[in-house]
Amino acid sequence: RLGQWMLLWLRAQGLKGADDEAALGYLLEGPAALAEGQRQQLRQGVDDVHMQMLNLSRDWLNHLMPHVLARVNRVQYGLLGPDHLQRQRTEDGGLDPPAPRSRRLLAVPFVGKDVPSAASEFSHPDVLIGLTVLAYRYEGLRESDLLQVVRNLQERLQGEQGPYHKRAAAKVYVGW
């Protein structure tokens, strides 16, 4: 099923030059499983950019997605909560430095239920992206994230010219 959704997305991105059977076979099974005619169709009909997209999509479907979907949100990964985002008192009475930006905005590993690891981060960038997307999907935007987005939109609105209702930032806000 995920392969069919991925193919639909690839078609929306302009993938052409290969029929659905060849493209789906490539995504799910790889080039070795295709008939020679299908491999030739992909080699000659698909441009370099879309071939790269097919390869990345195949990696996501066959390697990264199973790994990412097997993880449990708030047990093995998640977003830092408001209490972890603020500076925390240490045992000796001092203050921990605030969390770095990468830990504030991206998913972090957890060592147990609702217990983020103290300092580690995910090493594979694609896994980090996948877990971050899932964390925001499951947990939603934090209030601080929403306020930052609104502030950013206000700054964009102030930097644009013309009547307020015709400015690009105002149209984005109305679309929300």
C-alpha cells in the first residue's frame, strides 16, 4: 500500500517515462526483479532527477520507513516538552544550559516513557526527519511553536507592501 501512495506522490511530482507496473516494481522489489524491458524503460524514459527520486523513495519504503514506523512515540522518541525546553536546575543548584536548537525543534531519543535522553540525538538524518514528522503528527504543534510561526508571519506581513488583505502573508493566515 505505501508503495502505491509513494507512486501517486511521484506522479504528482512529474514522474513520467515509465508505466505504473515498472515504477511500482522498482520501488518495491528493486531493479533486479524487473524484466529487461521494464529496466530499459526506466533507464531511457525517466530523467535523472526523477530517477534519484525513485531511488530515494525505494530506500524510504524498504529500509527507513519500517525502522521509523516500528518506534513508539514518547517511549523511544518524541519532542521535548515545555518542562524540558526550559533551563532545568541541576543537582548542585546551578542551571543547565538551554537545549540546543536541534533538540528543541527535532525529535530526540527517549530512554523510557516520557523521559528524553540527556544529550544524544539520532545520527541518521533521514531517520531523524521521519521520526520528527511522526512526532509532530502524533503530538501536534507545541504552543511555543505556534507562537513562533505566528510571530514569523507577522514579521513577513510587516515587510510586505500593499493593502493588508492583498499581502502574501495575510493570504497565508486567511488560509489557515
